[in-house]
Amino acid sequence: MRVSTELTAAVGFAIAGAVSLVATPAAMAMARRTDFYDRPRDYRRHRAPTPFLGGAAVLVGFLAAAIALGAPDGRLLVLLGCAIGLWLLGTIDDRTAIAPKWRLLAEAFAAVALIMAGLGWSIDGGDALDGVLSVVWIVGLVNAFNLMDNLDGACAGVGCVSAAGIGTLAAIHGQPALTGLAFPLAGACAAFLRWNLARPARIFLGDGGSMLVGFLVAALAMAVARHLQVGATSLLACALLAGLPILDTTLVSVSRLRRGVALVTGGRDHLTHRLLLALGSPRRVAAALAVTQATLCALAIAGDRAGATVLAALSIVTVLVALAAIVWLDTARWRPNGIAISKRSLRTTTDSPPVGVDPG
């Protein structure tokens, strides 16, 4: 089915949402039949064993809408193939842990595949710089979304809004193929939240889902950047489109370096955990994250329409606000109980997230 660019967003969102609403209970049933649960352990202390395979439901909804809208061919098929591959890898990792080096290698391979397909960054810095930037962008955002999947609704909610922002830019610039991929991702994530934000959560995204969402947001942002009218500053617009996962990763990195805690340690020091102290429930945190990410997407769209100078100014202001937020959020007031303070305390402190945590 082919529709005009103006209708692609609504149709893609609706189809993906409807399919995911059906696919999510099916994924839950499949997880029960195959004993595919995330069981409480260590710092993963949700109430009871919770099904994984949420990523499968998101993927099914996304693909159903993409195919219904006229599955893209050529280089966009490479994008879809890499997305499916990373979903599969993440799902296997949910079942049987895969060494981080193999995950990073797979993410880098996916980035190289996009570069070879002509979907990497192109900011007039030369092929070598564009290639390095593309790999760092893909690997960084895949892991940023994966790390943000630590509280119910956080990763899927932010992914939904980011995808909608990308889709809006694609539609503005007359790119129906990209619009027909971004809005289905948004619709699939939105439908998944119906079950992920239940009390308690009925299903988790898992690494299969968070890697899928992170990769699609990163890859679609790079693809739409080629059609923006702000030149090299398109990188700034795309950074705004994925601003919260970038902020979360930066906050955790800075906080752990200051406290002498290993960066690869699991813990309760993410943006979501800090907001939970003030807001009191995963639903409120998810709503706050969604509103904030929507604001960042609106800034990216406004900057693109106004021109490179305005976009750069908006980005500078946003970075300054983000740095102030990091300083503020890393004060004692915003540190949840049980957060590791140092390498020594890490050995004697249990990082146990509050009820409602989706450990991904």
C-alpha cells in the first residue's frame, strides 16, 4: 500500500501500533512457553520474573508497517537488515550472556554496513572523519539506549519520541521512505508501553529491544541528516533528536569517574533513578522523559527550519543547560540510596533498583 508523504506518518504509526498491540501479548505468551524471563537477581529486583521478548513485539510492528507502506529497497534494506541482526544478537544476549566485545564488534559492523550503503555521516570532513563519526555515533547511541533501559517505559518512551521527531523532519523535507520507517518505530514503541508501563510491568524490552530501538534511531537520524538544509550542523540537530540518552550516558560517566566507580558497573545512578526520587513512580518518570525529549526534538526541528546559525545557538544553550543539569543531578540530593560511592563501597553495597525497574 502506498500513500502520500502527508499520510505516511499517520498510517505508519497506526499500523505499527495496532500490530504491536497484538504482538506484545503474543510475545509474553511465547516467553512463558520458553521460560524466557528476566528473574530478579543482584541489582535486578523487580517484583517477580518478567517476560523478555518485548523487542520482538516492537520489531514485528515496525516491519509490518514498513512492508505495508511499500518496503524500502536498495540501501534502506541494509538498514533494516542490520536492525534485525542487532535485535537477534540482543535477544540471544538476553538468553545467554554475550561478551561485550562481540556486541561492540557487531554494532561497529552495522555502522560500516551503513557507511558502505551511503547512509553514514557526510559533514564535509572527509571520508575518514565521516567514517569514524558514523561508527562512534552508531555504537554510542545503541549503547546509550541500552543503558537507558533501566526503568519501565524509559527506553521505549524516549525512542518513540525520538523516532517521531526524525519522522517529522523526514516529512518536512519530502522523504516518504524515511517517514515510513520513523513513524512505524514510534507507533510500535508507543503500543509496547501499554504493557511495559502496567503496574507492575508485564514485559521488558530486553537487550534485543533496546539495541533495536537505539540502532534505528541512530541510523534514521543519520539518514535524515543528509536531507537537512543546515550543512555540517545537521549533527547538532541529530544530537538533539537523541538528546536524553546522550545526557544519561554522560551523567553516569561523569558521576562514576568522580566517585571512582568502574564505568561498566551496573547501578542506580542513571537519570531515571535520580528522577524517581523526586517523581515517585516509573510512569511519572517516563512521562517527564517523553516531554523533555519532545522539547529537544522541537528545538531540532525549529533550528533546521531557521538555519544553521540559529541551530548552533540553540545547541549551545542546550549543552550549557545539560552541563548544569549534570552538576545538579550529581549532588547528594539526587543520589538514590544504595548508590556505589567508591570502588571500595561497590564491593559492599548492593545496587538494587526500586520496584518497577526494567533492567533491560
